[in-house]
Amino acid sequence: MAASPPSAGTYTLDTYVTGIRSLATKALERVPEGSRSWEEALHRRWVPVDYMRCAEFPAASALLSLAPGMRVLDISSPQWFTLCNAHWNPSVAFDYCNILSDELDQVRLIAEALQIRNLRFVRQDARAVAVAGQQYDRVVSISVLEHIAPVEGGDLLALREITRVLRPGAEFALTLPMKAKASVLYVDGPVYERSGNSNTFFAREYDQRQLDKLLERAGLRAAKTLYICERPGVLAMDHWEYGPGRGSRRAAQARRLKALLDRLARRSLDDRLARRYLRWGTSQCGRTVNVAVLVRRIAADGHGGV
């Protein structure tokens, strides 16, 4: 199993790729072969970190300072992010909540097989967190807020609940899609807990003004922002999947080319492509596609803090 990184908050993409592949390999030896958990572990040995997560994971980690004795609430982040952080920080208590029972059952079996004992799983709606106020030292959520229904106000309901459960001085690290102009994406078919046949709400894409206003309405303020940007290229996958190239014939060609290269390489190239096309930092460079934000409650004097 991969050695623990030196300290929380310094985890790189390489840390996550190596750590997830190692945990997935170990899980394959311990969970029932053919089960959904086994299939998930097999997939993560092939694709340890998806393309956009290759930037989101280290960016969120750079904002998520952890210390022994802390209590952390994870709002439905990609499960392997949580598994790794709990594994690397055994003296930190993690509560992982998700509204989908099947996802919880799948990851719970993996955590039990890996003997990760400081990770508790709770079926819970982020819009109604079933704990008393001021319980958590840290809250983290990666690419979740944008999906929370209803279209108008679902994200605000979740943020107000998160504000309620933050202890004085606590911090909240989140990532979400950021574009030059805000928009809402719809798809045909069901989305997460929502059934639907056509034109089902899928996600919001925020712009800076919309995000700032949303945080303020929830009683939060950004203390640090890291912009995730994508430079143009043949296999700049966000451009083809969610950006200006979405729906074009070249988008389909880009997906086919990537699938072919993955097969030839006998591994996913998501992390290599992310290293080539994605950059993250305090300034915007290229087309902004995502953002990682560290937020705090607005104090009585109007500043972010306790």
C-alpha cells in the first residue's frame, strides 16, 4: 500500500493516482469478486482519477488543512477522494454523506475491506443535515453543489445547512464548475435521486458574480480561490464535453481518439491529459472551467472568520 503523504494539504495529483490505484488493488483482493464494489475497484485501478478530478483533488486538498482530532463532513465528493483522505489521516473522523443508498453501500464495503475505521457513512440529504449545529471543523464537497435541486435555490439550501454545522473558526472547501457566463445544463433521463424522461436538471455552471452572491446569501465568504483553467488542444476534454465544442462532430472524434489511445496505452490517459491541458492557481490562465474555494462564515463584523 502506498506510503502516507508527509502532511495533509500537500497531496498532489501523483499522490492521488498512486494512492487510489493502491487502495483499489487491495480492495480487489478483499471484496466479493463480481460485486458492484469489486467492479468499482477494478475500474479505479484502470482510471484512478477522472480528467477534471485530476485538478479538483489536489486543488481542494491545498485548501483542506487537517489536524488530529478534527471532525470532517464530506458532502458526497467522489468516494475515492474520501477513502484516501481517511486512510491517510487515521486520527481525523470523517462523516461521508450521500443521498444515494447504492453508492453508500458500494463504498462502505470497500472501506470495510480496507479496514478504514475512521470513516462513517450516512444516507443524508445535503439540504437537511441531520446533526445539531456547529459540529464540524471542516466540510468538503467536490463537484456536488451544482447538481443539487431545485434549479432555483437547491444550492442555497445546502450551503445554509453547511453554514449551520460549521464550528466557530471552521472552514469549508468546495469545487464547482466556473465559466465566463453562468448557465444551466439539462439532460434526458434520470439524474441522481431525480427521475425524469426528458429535459431533467443536471447541473449549474456558475460565473464569478453568481458564486459571490450565492456565498453571501448563505452567510459565507471566500477566503481563497483557486481557478482551474484549460488550455486549448485536440484532447482538451472539458472543451469537447462541456465547453464550446460540446455537441460538435469534432467532440465525438475527440472522444473516440481518447478511447483508442487508452486502449493502446492499456490504461486511462486522464491524468496525463490533465497535466497537459489543466492548470490551477490563484489567477486565471486560459479558459476557466472550474474553481476550488475555501470559504468561512461571515463574522458579526462582516468579515470572513469565526
